[in-house]
Amino acid sequence: MSFVALDEGRRSARRRLALLIAGALVVGGATTFLVLSPDDSRKTDKPTAGPTASASTQAQAGGSNVPTVLPKPKDVKDGVPVGYPHTLEGAISAAAHYGDVLDLFNPKAAEQQARVMAAPNHRMMLETYMAQSAQTARTNEGLPADGESDNANFITTQSRAYHVANSTADSVTVWILMDCQTSVRGVRRDATQVRGVVLVWTDGDWKMSLRTLDGLPDNAPKNVTPNSQNAAQEGWRSLAYEK
């Protein structure tokens, strides 16, 4: 998708989205990082028929601290786990894994990873946004805008729970509750984050889809301690990865 081809209203929305992503990456605090939105009527992805979810996931309701075991990916491409089953659990697993591996202190790596994660018609924008977001994160911490993660400067995340906002056979909106550790010049701090992700089934895998802010869900579950009583009360379901 070309930036030039967008009308002024959509260009403005894209700019707001870029600012949202950059602003949400101020590390070290409890943050909601809205990346994606529900299905896009303008998208060119061609969905294929498939199951919406397995019976076990469809039957779930409310929160739980009993982990849902998510299917493991089949392969790794440019540091990104890929190859998930065409099920609801597969989409949740993709969302969680994508969040875990994204290098938010390395603009070049983030851009390359976004290329793998993104749906084809949103690839260029997601690459740009992720690279800019990593640059912003570094700048906000007093580091040069361009650079790599190292033993003293890094951001790591671990997905701990999920909350499905809505799903169809080929589009899943899911919130991920994550532990986040940030190190700047060797000084570390911990926080939790809530990230909203929409995945679409395209090219035989779950990929990230991007849309304007107007379409983003605003009903995110509260940012709470993973595996706590509050987490279950807020509808969070703990997750674990298949070994």
C-alpha cells in the first residue's frame, strides 16, 4: 500500500497511528500499545475458508489462571516464529510470539521483523512504524536514535495472558498482557504492558493487519499483575507455549 495513494483523511489517520505507536513505546511504565484494529473493509487480503477455533477455545468464557497451551510455530524466519495453525489458538499464539520477539531497541531489526509479521497490504507501513517506534524508544531513553540492543540496553517482553475481543474464521482481535523488562545503560526496570493485536489469515499463516485509529477497539482489559485474582476477574486467560 502506498502512502501517496491515500486521501488526506486517511493520511491524517495514518500519521495519528504512527504517533500513537511511537508514544506508546515510552518504556518503563504500564502502557497500552495499540498496533492493530478489526478487519478492514479496504484490505486486499484474500481470506481462505477455515475453522474459527477449536471446541476447547470456543467453550472458554471469562478469565482463568489455568494456562491455555498455545501451539508452537513450525519455523523461524528472520528471527520471527512463523507457521501457526488456522485456529483461534493459532492466532493467539502468533500474537504472543510476535510480541515476545520484537526488538524495540533495534530499528533495523524491528523493521525486518515487521516485514515477516505483517499482512502483505500493510507491510510497508508496519515496517516504517516499527522502525520509527524503536528509534523513538531509544531517543526517549537518551540513546542514539539508531543502534542495536546489547547487554546494557535492551527491551524484552514475555506474553503472560490474553483476552479475545472478537474473532472470525480469518480475523482475530486479541489483547496480550505482557511482562516487560527494560535496561538502559545497565539499569533495569520492570513493568507490565497491554497490547492490542489484530491478525488476519493470509498466505497460509496469521499476519498482522493495520488500520486507522477510528477502527481500533477501546475496551482493553485493565493492566494488572499476570496470574493474579484481579487478572482473572478482568477476563485475562493465562497462556503457556506448547513444548
